[in-house]
Amino acid sequence: MLDIKYKSDSLIQQFIFEQNDDYLIQTNSPEEKVVLLILRDLLRLGWEVNFKNNKITIKPPETYTKQIIKNSMDIKRQEAIQKKQVWIDDHIDLARQNLADGNDVWSSEVKPVIEVCNTQQQLDIFRIFRYYWSSPYSDYVGRRMKLIIRDQDLPNKPIIGIAALGSSIVHIPDRDKWIGWDKPTRTNNLIYTMDAYVLGALPPYNHLLGGKLISYLIASNEVREIYQKKYENVVTKIAKREANDLACIFTTSLYGKSSQYNRVRFQNDNLYNYIGNTRGFGTLHLTDETFDAMRELLNQKGIIINNRFGDGPIWRMRVIRTVADLLGFNADFLLRHSFQRAIYVTPLAKNYMEFLQGQNKHLEYCDYPLDSLVEYWRNRWLYKRKTNSAVKESVIGFRKSEFNIG
């Protein structure tokens, strides 16, 4: 349980009585504002809130339903969109120019080609489409590789979807236990893995299981070779070594086991293997409004929490811990009850496990040619999908001129 002290006849007491997650927060006290916003965020997530002897007792649900998580993600996404609304409005035409009408897509054989984001326009295209998804926009610190997947079977090569790889998160207990990592081995070999932190299809390809297609492409020889070329002769900052081999790719699903990664097979291999769950430790369940109020409180107290490596999760957790110390509540409990994610691994080498454990020095790569993966996806998923009349209606009904972020 999470305990927060409050004064009788305060706005906090009024809030608890009303138990209204749309409560209009108006207070001149930065401390009270932070507490009210935390309570509002937790009420939206189904936490049970009670008070006794001038102390609030807050208890999380045993599990979060998929709908609660989706609602929470939509709030955070709307916050991100509102902050960048001017930029989005300025670039929405660029997005529409890179899509295709449903009639054209329905007639396409879907022949994907991978485009690496290098120019500012490519990065802008990636960014505008990243706002389309329900999960809030965030970026990784460290190695990053952003990809745009286009359909070269159509004249304007419209975008099927986007994907991005980033440096793997340092410590995930279920992942580390599954690999068999102790801390020194993980420190030495984590560089040979990456996280797919963006992976999805855009309309109307999403109706044709374009998300599964992007999932197949991530496992391809071509993506591995793009990574190897990008980081060839690049020396790591800490260990001062070259490391451009890629043993496997991890990805997570916010809504538990994902249908997008289910039955993604090739040559009798499961390309996405479920290996466990994250612990749900983080800040994803708290809104940006709440976090901004925390920073404002610290600023008024003359406390600055440096963010040398960007506005990442570690910095956010440090801010929350500092505020918790000021207000006298248990930050660990609050941070520990974020959303769990299902973890998947995509092996790129037959001996990837032994390599990551330090038992093998060289990787024996799997052979997953892009063209073969695409042909398999067409025969296994696309053609069957096209026999569905409801799917056809959804695809043909899409107009790129009507595409919006909001």
C-alpha cells in the first residue's frame, strides 16, 4: 500500500470524498497539486483510495485490464500530441504524401523495401507517424536505428510501416535469468543485443496484417546487415571496443502476449519467442502533467535533477524519488506498480544463447533472406486476409487525404 499524509479540510480530503478522476485541480500549493495529480492518475487506473487518521491509503488492483492500460496510454498520447500540435500540423501533409489510398493498396502485391532514416525529411516522416500509435512517443538513449518500410509495388512507394531498434535496457530480471546472465557477463555482452522499441504498420496496411510483415522484416538478414554496416568501426564509449555483431533482438508488448508476434514462423523457427515479463517498474502509469508538476515543485525548492542523457526513464524515476522524499511517501511502491510488458526474443543466430553467455566467441547466423520472408508472409497471411470482405471494406475505405494524428 501507498500512504500519503494530508491535512483535514484540505482539497486532498475533498478529492478523496468525491473520488472523481476528472476532478478539476485548483490549488496554490505545489505540494498539494502533486499529491492531487498522483491520486487522480491512480484513480484512473482503478486503485482503491481510502483515508484514515489524516492519512491516505492507496492500494493497486491485482492486475490492470487491457482497457485500463489503453485508456492510460491514450491520455499520455494526447498529452504528447498537444505539446507538439504545431509541429504535427506543419507536417501532416508530409505524412499524407507518403501514404496510399486503399484502392491502390488492395491491388498491390506488397513488395517491401527498407529505408534507413538518415536525412531530416526521413526523420520527420518517422516522427510524424510515430505519433499515430496508442503508446506515447519516447526515444532510446544509445545506439538507435530508425527504419521506414515502403511498398515498391506502387508508383509512389507508400509507407507500409515503421520500425526502430535501440540499445537494450540494462537490467530486465526475466530476460537476464532466461539468458543466464550474471552482472559481469551481461555488462560485457549486452552490446550484442538491441530492442525493437517501435514496430508497426500504418493504414491501410495495418488491416492486411502489415504489423506481422514488419515483424518478419526485423528478423531478416538485411536488417542485421544494415546494423552491422552502421556500427562498423564504431568504438563503444565505455568499453572502448568495436561491436557490430547482433545476436538477437528483444521486443515487448504492453498488452501482454501479442497477436502480432503469435505464430510468426519461418523454416520451422519461431521468430518471436515469449520469455517472460517486465516487473512493471517505471513511470508509464503517471501522466506528463503530474511529472511536470513534480519538476515545478522541485524547481521552487531549488532542487535540480540533471538529465545529461535526455528525458529518459532513469531521470524521470530520479525526479519522482526526490519528490517522494519531500512529500514523505514510498517512491518504490509507486514506481513498482506500473504496467508489466510481455518480453519476446528474436534469435538472429543459431548459437545466440551460448554467445551471449560467453561460451562461444563467434555467431552462427540464421539465414532469413528478406524476399523469402516476404513471400512466406504473403502465402501464410496476406492472401488469406484478402478473402475477408470486412477487411476489404476497411482497406478500400481508407483515404490518405483523411489521415490525421489525434
